[in-house]
Amino acid sequence: QYSRLSGGGHYNSFSPDLALDSPGTDHFVIIAQLKEEVATLKKMLHQKDQMILEKEKKITELKADFQYQESQMRAKMNQMEKTHKEVTEQLQRWALAILPGLVLNSWLQAILPPQPHKVLGLQA
């Protein structure tokens, strides 16, 4: 390329005006512009990559938080279920314990119906 710009390979015949007017110079300008554009695009790509990494990090944090909350909720539900079962069993034992007394009381009321107040010597 240098020999074309200098006019046939003679070093002494090189002219700066000829180099500026030649189509090769336009290529250098275009190449420089393209290099700048590539550098700008690389910078933008790097910024986009950083944004994606930050968003992926945030997603990972949110997933971890969700899993933690879900496990806490499951543990709480299991504890509530256990407590409910214990209370239910306790109430069933209590009901079975007082059942004979209730049966005896109702049996006595069936055999000895309530007496009117006059019979008992009481006045209303």
C-alpha cells in the first residue's frame, strides 16, 4: 500500500496531498470509526453482561429466600399439626374420663326423675 500511495515505489516522490486524496485514506478513517464502534459495542456488551450477572445474583438470592421461607412455613405447619393432634388426643382422653360420670348422672336422672318443689317441702 505504501508504494501505491507514494506513486510507484519511489520513496522521494511521496506526497502527503496524494495520500489524503487517495481512496486508501478513506479506508483508514472507516477502519478507525469501525474500531471506535467496536470498542463502544464491547463496552455496552460488558455493561449488559454485568446487569445480567447482577439480575441472576438477585434471582438466586430471591430463590434462596423463598426456599428458606417455605421451609420455615412447613416447619410451622408441622408444629401446628403436632399441637392440634396433641390437643385433640388430650380432649378425647378427657371426654373418655368424664363419660362414665355423665352416663351415671343421666342414669340416675332416668331412675329418679326430678321432684317438684312441693314434694321436697320447698316453696317456689
